[in-house]
Amino acid sequence: MLTINLFNGLVYGALLIVMCSGLALIYGLRRVVNFAHGSLYMLGAYLGYTVALQSNFWVALVVAPALMAVLGVLLDRYGFRLLQDREPLTVVLVTFGLLLVIEDMVQSVWGKSNLSVAAPEALNFSVDLFGTPVPAYRMGVIVIGAAVALGLSLWLRHSKVGLFVRAASTDPVTTAMQGVNTDALSAGVVGLGTALAGLAGVVAAPFLSLSPSMSSDVLIDSFVVVVIGGLGSLAGAFIAALLLGMVQAIGAVYLPDASVLLPFVFMVAVLIWKPAGFAGSRT
């Protein structure tokens, strides 16, 4: 049982890595707390469902995030760019309103019934893990989470655009004075963050049922991860996502009555120990 719980925690942690990477990127550059991120994850899942019905899961894994990236660029141009200098309450109200709009749109198009996506045939089998059979698809989720974490880390550290992103997240005014088009850069980053939310939705579809309310739970966990990891820190988000996944999986079995509270207890404990989060700065 412990092996299964740890494995499921690792799977959920990998999913949170994909989900929270986009949230951390958007906040790091635009300084916008995007409460609509969970609904973007949900929309990506439903788009993946529709594309998978018309073709197959692998096509959906590419097409749905690409469509979400276009939506992200539009959101930045007509939303986040205008919100970055506004009062926090204004940002919360606008992004929460966007969440409600997307949820209503999903209900209008796909209905309120739970839907499911079949796992791809290539991964529709079990693998023996220390004597315990586990679904190969869930191992694929772990691989995708690791690939996203590694790819983003290499991109930010070893590419010219990644250097610009890190510079703009620290001091956008000075970066713009050096000739970097920070608006175009921010639009690209918000598009990437939205695409990652859509990717997380597509990846989650084969083992989590699709419903218009699916955004709520993952949104709460995502904000817990981002706060624990340190606002705007990808490295901190990666670590926090894996730890929260383990806490959730083990707590659901051994403390089922308190499983809803565990993410918040975990967050409070970490912030008491390190108020800025794992990789955050006090400033």
C-alpha cells in the first residue's frame, strides 16, 4: 500500500509541476495572480477530449496546448497587460470573473455530465513496480512532468530568451531600457503558461474525470504549491509540487477525514519555518 500511495503522490506531483509552472511563469513576469488558471486547465482538458474524439490522444496532446497558447497571448494583450499595475483586489475580481465565464462556457458547449478520455493504446497496460502493478500511463505522466521541469530549467538558464525572461521578472524597466520588447516577451510567457495549463488538463483527462467543476481542487493545490515554493519561483514550485503530491496521496489513505485540510496544514507549517517559501525572497 505504501508503494502505491507514494507512486500516486508522485503522479499527482508531476501533474502539479506542469500546472504550476505556468502559474509561476505568469506571476513572475506579469505580477498577476491568475485565479482563472484552474479554468484554463479545465478548458485544455475539454479541448483535448474533443480533439481526441476526432483523431487520437497524441494529436490532442499537441493541438490543445497550441490552442491554449493562442488564448494566452490574447489574454495577455487584452487582460493581464492592463492588470499588472492595478490594485490586487481588482486583479482578483477580474481573474475570478474570467474563471466563472470559462466555466459557464464549458457547461454550454460540453454540458454538465462527467466525461472521460481513454488512455492511449501504447500506454494502456500495467508495469510491475516492486511487485505492485501500476498503470503505464501514470508512469508517462511522471515522465511528462520531469520533461517539463527539465525543459523549462534549461530554457531559462541557457537560452537568450530565458535570460530576458529572468531579467524582466527581476527588473522590467531596466530590461526594457536595454532594448528588450518586454510586452512581446510577456505575451509569449503568458502564452506558454496557458499552454502548460492546457497540457496539464490533457494529461489529466485519462485518469481524472472531466467536469465543469474540475478546476476548483487543482486551483487550490496550485496556489498552495506556488506560495510554498516562493511566488514566481519555478524551482521552488517543482519541489513544493512533489511534496504536496506525496502529502495528498498518503493523507487520503491514513487521514481521510482531514485530507481536505492537509494542503493548508502543510502550507502553514512550511511558511512558519520559511515565510518566503522554499525559494522565495523576503523582499
